[in-house]
Amino acid sequence: MSPSNSTERPQLLLSGFGDEAANQRTAVEQCTAFAAMGLRYMSVRFVDVGQGIRNAMQLSPDERAVLRRLLTEYGLRVSSLGSPLGKVKLKDCDDGTNNRFEPFTQYLRETVPRACELACELQTKLVRGFSFYPPRGEFPEDYLDQAADLLRSITETCAAHGLIYGLEVEANLVGRNGRLCAALAERVDHPSLVTIFDGGNLISQGLTTEQVWDEYLAMRPSLGWLHIKDYQYPPGAKPTGHVDEDALKHFVPVEEGDSGHAAIFQDLAIVLPEIERRMKRLGADGVFCDLEPHLKGGGQFGGFSGPDGFGVALRSLCRMLDRAGIAYHLRDFNDLRAARGY
């Protein structure tokens, strides 16, 4: 396997969630694993910078300074802030879940600006977020307008900081499938809101490969970047309705899953230049392919693959991109020469 660096071919920027690749989630482990695998970008989510594992939004100024120093030391840039924005309830009601509610006025005044300030400090243009939880058992379509109003306010705050809000498709949220994410993007109608495709988050809801393809097509006009994970259900085990994310345990490398990534990458090779132009106009470096493999476990607020599992996932992704004719870059000797100044 040799990565393609041809400028004549559409190119994805490879990244991933650093905490997935580190046994203890320390910043040093995350940076070491990513640099050793040849990655130049990392998404920041949970990290231990000396005071225990916390979401990056909870880091102190001193801890953020240490994290920035380590990223520079290991030659890494931050692709996105893996924030939990939008992973709260729309209504303050007991619906049998542990999802929390936060009054939106306070949320917009305190939590959203904190995420934006951290993203700016980490020198990334991308803030990953979500589309709010409707009450369990109710139709998400009934909450599209309410969720879109809140997302518009979040997006406007991000845009005021020069940032892009990425709306990830995920189970149990209003935007739990591609069609609903597309409907939200249409209602928000703001250039700084894009959607994030995640085949694993779709197939793990019990969708078929053909249905995942349809959800991808629905998201394609608003697509900003991709999360890469996949899932393979044992026979007869597909869920319906509410998904217990913490019970999911059949995540697999992208080549082995049921999401149909081969067809998706073949299509992406055609439309990628247009998506890249849109993202670069917004200030992003390009279109990211963010690995979030969950090969050793996943849940509502994160997952884990370990350095070995993450390496397996990365190699699987690269083989699929090679077959689709999509270029990417892993560090090579020329990068080392440049870093050493000759």
C-alpha cells in the first residue's frame, strides 16, 4: 500500500480522534500515536494533560497551553474540535434517558462561546456538533423547526468567530439520518453549517446498505467532512427505534462493515473537488476524513480503538481510498527533511 500524492486526483485530508488511539488518553500518547502513523492532523476531544481525562472544553488555560505545545512538538495540526455541542435535550422532561437539559439562553451565552474560543486557540476552523435530543419515543420530524432555530444561533456564533459548525449524523438525535440532517441544514440556511457523514452511525441504527447510500446522497449537497467508522450486525440483531449506543459492540474496519463505503468513496471521488472548493472558501484546509473507529468499544460520548486498533483502521481506510482513486498524504522522508530544515 502506497499513498497517492498526485495533485491531479481528488484528495482527502486524513485525521482522527486522538483519544481513540491512546490507551490512557494522555496528550503525549495521542500525539505520539498520530505522528508515528504518519498523520498530520488530529481532532481533539477527550484528553489528559496532567489533571485527568476531560473533554477539551474543560481544560484550564495552562492545560491548553501544554496541549498546544505538544501538538507543535509532534508536528500536528488540529483538524476539528470534537465538541459535545448539541448533545442536550430540547425539552426539560423525564423521557427515560440520562440526557441532560440546559436552558438554551445559558447554553448560547456560556457553552457555545467556550467551544468557539477553544477552537480558535487550537487554530482549527471546524467545530463538530450535534442536533439536540427530542423526547425519547417522539417523532424527530416534529422538532425540526425548533432544532433548526437553535442550530442557527449556534452557527451564527461560530461564524462570528470565523468557524464552521459541522452537524454530525447520529442515533437518537433530531438529525439521526441523512434526510433529517439535510432538512436541518436547509432550514438553518447558513454557509457556516455543514453536515458530517458517518456510515457507522447510520448502519448501527439497523439501516441496510442501500438505505445508508440514500442517506449519504441526501447529505451530499451540505457535506463538509466525513467521520469514518463501520459496523457489522450479527444475524438477527438489528435494532429498531431508540439505540442504546453504549451497548453497541460490533464496530469493524471500514473495509469489513455494512455501510457500503466502497460505493460512497467512488462517488466522493467525483464530487470531492466541489466540496473542497466550498470548504476552502469557508477557511478550512480542505475536506477531512476523520477516523473514529471504535474498534475496541464505543458509546454515546466517545469510543476507543487503542494504537493498534487505530492503525488497523487507518490502513483499511487507505486501501479503500486507493481503490477509489482518492489521494491522501501520510508523512514521508520529505516531511522529515522539511521539519529539520534541509
